[in-house]
Amino acid sequence: MDAVRTARRLGSKRAILAYRRSRAEMPARAEEVHHAEEEGIEFMFLVSPLEILGDRNGWGRGVRLQRMELGAPDASGRRRPLPIPGSEFELPADIAVVAIGTRANPLLTATCPELKLNKWGNIETDDNQMTSIPGVFAGGDIVRGGATVILAMGDGKNAAASIDKYLREKTKSAKQPT
Ligand SMILES: Cc1cc2nc3c(=O)[nH]c(=O)nc-3n(C[C@H](O)[C@H](O)[C@H](O)COP(=O)(O)OP(=O)(O)OC[C@H]3O[C@@H](n4cnc5c(N)ncnc54)[C@H](O)[C@@H]3O)c2cc1C
């Protein structure tokens, strides 16, 4: 929703959101859909991308899509989209944005094998937001998965207090006479 609305605000004549289920299954918030429509976003429901089409110079020229129909509900409880054979068509486009979800950035975590991660690749912390590496703290999306700015800010404040406590205790024990 953010990508298509931002594309429109950046001056795209047409900004189209292609979604493989129908409006009823959209995970976006209702007011987001409403505001997107007010901004002039076009919704194309029950279509799934098959291929990004390029021209001879390597520039994108469109997307090949296939029409879908809804079958029985899947594990998410939403009706499963099923491809309709022979329904492929091309949608001309200057830019195609793939915006179908988020996951943890593996750059940092891949280079720190001592950092304990959960099964989704997010960093595990204790209640004080300390990671498996003593003195290293984490919070926000890399710990929670995709969440909100408010929760990330809360984690930041919580981590700051924990870091302060951790350093005070460390300094105190370093000063203690042996
Ligand atoms: C499309 C979209 C729309 C959203 N809309 C909302 C909304 O309306 N309201 C809301 O509350 N939340 C929204 N969110 C969620 C919100 O953006 C996040 O929860 C929040 O930004 C998490 O903050 P963070 O500081 O944990 O992570 P981030 O904001 O992702 O910050 C992490 C930073 O670390 C940097 N980084 C990563 N790896 C390294 C590295 N190895 N070295 C140095 N820097 C690195 C990244 O570049 C990034 O700047 C949205 C998220 C998305 C993707």
C-alpha cells in the first residue's frame, strides 16, 4: 500500500496495485484502502504476476499477469487463489515494484554467528533486551519481526535503560577492591 501510494505521489500517471486475492481478503487496513482509492490508486484484484517483461535494453516494459479465482480457505483462513489456465495477459508498466512482505535483514546476523536468532531470523533478547552476546542489546523489528514505530521506540528506551544499568554494574564491579 505504501509503495503504490508513494508511486502515485511521486507523479505516476497511473499507479496500479495488483493483488492475487479479492478485496475481502486484503490484509491492508480498511482506511488505507479507502485513502488509496481517494488518491487515485487503481486496484486490480484476482491477478498474480508471472513475469516482469523487459525490452532489448534491459528496461522494464510491463508485467505478465494471470487471472485467479478463489478456492477453499488455506492455512491463513483466507480463500486460496487458484490460477485460471489460459488467462494470462500483459500489463504495460514503466516500473514494477515487488512489495509482498518483509523479513529480517540477514547482513548483520549472518556475520555474527554468536548472535542467537529465532526461526524467522530475528535476534533473541532477554527481558532487558540483551542479546546472546553480553553487552550487546537489540530491539525493534529485528527482534519483533515487522511491528510498529511505537514499539521500536519503546524498545529503544528500554534498551537504553538496560545499557545504563549494565555499564553501571560493570564499572562498580571493576572498582571493587580485590
Ligand atoms: C512499508 C511499511 C510501512 C509501514 N508503515 C508503518 C506505519 O504506518 N506505522 C508504524 O508504526 N509502523 C509502520 N511500519 C513499521 C515500521 O517502519 C517499523 O516497525 C520501524 O521502522 C522499526 O524500526 P527499527 O528501528 O526497529 O528498524 P528500521 O526502521 O528498519 O531501522 C533499521 C536501520 O538499520 C539499518 N541497518 C540494517 N543493517 C545494518 C547494518 N548491518 N549496519 C548499519 N545499519 C544497518 C537499516 O538501513 C535501517 O536504517 C511500516 C513498515 C513498512 C516496511
